[in-house]
Amino acid sequence: MLTITKPSDNRVDIELRGSLDADMMRKGLEDLLSMSEGVTNGTMLYTIPEFALPTLEALGVELTMLPKMFGLLGKYDKCAVLTDAGWIRTAAEVEGALMPGLTIKAFPLDGTAAAEAWLAA
């Protein structure tokens, strides 16, 4: 399941739980694109309580939407990732180091307060 919400004008929250099929991936990415319209200097809270690899079809959907997803890079300044999977936290911070203009910081799943404080700072 990929759930996207917009708690404020310049913030989106993403929750990824379990494996995604093509329909879930398409809807989630379309929601993210739609909710990102008009966002400037935005923040993102990405929560991953349980991770499973998406289906091959879901990865195909993601690849076809990749050009549109690159358009989001200039809209967000910070992304906090909440997960207990250490390898995902490491991968998220490496990804942040490779993306100009976007700072990604990872926190354990029970670090919501710290992540919220970092996003607000």
C-alpha cells in the first residue's frame, strides 16, 4: 500500500506498507504528483513500517513515470524517512547526498518526534 496525504500546503506524507502492484504504484505516484502541485520549499515525511519488493509491473509503472517524478526535485528541500530497516535508512541518506537541493535524513520508526522537529527546523 502506498498512501499519500498532504497535511499542509508545503508538505506531503508518504506511507509505504508491504508490496505494491502496478495499480497501487500508479495511484500513489499520481497522488504524489497531484498533491505536489504548487509546492515550493516543501518537506516530506516518508514512513516505511514494513517493506517488501514491489511487483515487476509496479517497477515498470515507476519507470514510465520517472520523467514526471524528476519534476518534483525542485519542489522539496527536506525529506525525513522513518523506518527500522537499517539498509533503507542508509540508502535514503546516500540518495539524498546524490540529489542536489534535497536533504534526506533517516530516523528509526519510533523517531517521529525527532523527524518532525528536523523537518520544522
